[in-house]
Amino acid sequence: MTKVIAALCTSILLVACAPEVGSKAWCEAMKEKPKGDWTANEAADYTKHCLFKSDDAE
């Protein structure tokens, strides 16, 4: 039971440290991650938020 609690706490801490999708930190992290390790959702989010980001969109 202790191992389950420890694993759950570790998972929560790791998720809390992840940058928000679309943020500058997330885009930089994705640039460093091998493209072969990207999920389809990560690739779509990277394209949407990092490549085609429009700062003056209204």
C-alpha cells in the first residue's frame, strides 16, 4: 500500500511541474524532445501553438 501511495504522490508532483501546453516553455521543451517520441496530439498542439501562433489575432 505504501508503494501505491508513493507512486501516486510522485505522479502528482511530476504532472504539476509540466509547463502549460502552448506556453513558451512547452514549445522549447518540445523542440528538445525527439520528433519520433511526439504523440499525434503533441504534434498538432506544437503546430497550432508554436509554428502558427498569431500574436495579433483578435
